[in-house]
Amino acid sequence: MQEVTAMRADAADQVFAALGDATRRAIVRLVTQGPQTVSSLAGALGVTLTAITQHLHVLQGCGLLKTRKVGRVRMCELDTAGLDVLGRWVAFNRQAWERRFDTLDAMLHEDADGK
């Protein structure tokens, strides 16, 4: 179980690291509107094709983006695998914090009742 949790944490760390960059967050926002070409992303963000390609590799590596070649154009689309990783991370951590708050609530009620 600990190994599975560590793997999830590593995957979540990759997604968080990728989204830590404003340009990559902007790319994700753009592809949520629909498939985008590499050139259109570079133009919309005012960065070079070389820079956008580097950002795309990071986003692909963590499962937030997938690309496919259509003729001579490379299309970029949202990949929900990275979002699923974040969803599981949030759910796991929410459960842990809710348990902690429940424990704290019980302790506070015990203390209030004991006085």
C-alpha cells in the first residue's frame, strides 16, 4: 500500500511541477477549449516554437497533454490521465485531513465535556 501511495505521489509531483509554470498552465487552458496546433499555441503565448515544444514535452510526460500528427501539422489535445492523478491526490489528502479534523473535533468535545 505504501508503494502505491508513493507512486501516486511521484505522479502527482510531476503534474504539480508541470503546472508550476505559467506558460504550461496557459497551454492547458488553451487545449481545454479544443485541439490546438503547436504553431497556434506558440503564437497565442508569444513564445518560440522551440520553447513551446519543450513545454509540450513536459506536459506530455506527466499525462496532461497528448499530440498527434495530422498531415504536416502536430495537434495538441488535453489528456485527462494527468488530471486523474490530481483528482486521486486531492481525494486521498482530503480524506486524511477529514479524519484528522474528526479526531480533533472528538478531542475538543471530550475536553469540553470533561471541564
